[in-house]
Amino acid sequence: MRILGIDPGYATVGYGVLDAAGGRFRPVTFGAVTTPAGMPFPQRLQAIYTDLRAILQEHRPQALSIEKLFFNTNTTTAIDVAQARGVILLAAQEAGLTVAEYTPLQVKQSVTGYGRAEKFQVMEMTRQLLGLREVPKPDDTADALALAICHANTQGSVLGKLQLQTGGIKR
């Protein structure tokens, strides 16, 4: 299965495409869509949408794995990230992808085996699982790859099937 992991944002959107089969992962491409700080916000959203559509068309993933939003301090940032997430989900829907949403705790548990793992531990395990020389930069890119790994690990599991039945994973 080809999975696109996305770490949503509006300044930087991390992405990672990987092929997953039989518990093995092969990175296809990864990087970040960036928008400049001075760009008007609607143009930033359009740039994210346009770049993501190009990634979808080029690499043809079957599923999108995206982080669930959780903000407890800055509501302005949360709203802006939610808007960026909206254009990402629109592009995924137009491409006919299955969309799965995971919390940071779920990603940590899936990638490292420990839900309270530190960020550096998740990044290092992502590097090892993908056979990369270095942890991908920026951090958003490594997070996106971890989200793709999480989906690959979860999709065939009992937990994944339960999430499908209860609406935890959107189809």
C-alpha cells in the first residue's frame, strides 16, 4: 500500500510518501511544502492545495494519514492550521484517498512502542525503520513519515479495524 503522511501546518506542511508491505517500509519521497510568512493567508492555502495536488498526482497514494489537531493554548494558530488541514483533506477527497487521523500518542505508540516517547525517539525510530542515513528535515517531514508508518502499522490491526467501525478512521 502506498501511504501519504501529512503533518499539517500553514507555514510548513511536512509530507512523506512510503510503500508499506508485510511490515516493511520503503520511502518514495518526502519533504515539505512551505509558504512565506508575508504571503496573504488565502494564497498560502492555495499554494498548499496546489502543491499537495501535484504530489498526489505524481505519486498516487492510496491513503492519507494525517495528525489530529490538538491545541490548548493558541486558538488563532489552531484555526489557521485547521484551515490548512481543510484544503489538505479536500485534495485527498478529490483524489479518492482513504483518510486516517491519528493523535500524537497513537503515532508514538505505533512507531516506538511507547505512547509517551520523546520527539527525538520517534524521529530516530522513523529514520531506522526507513533505512535513512539521517532524520529527515525539517521536523515536520519526519513527523509526516511517522504518520505514514503509523497508518501502515495500524491499518491491518485489530485497533485499526475497530477505528474503522467506530469512525476513528475516516473513509
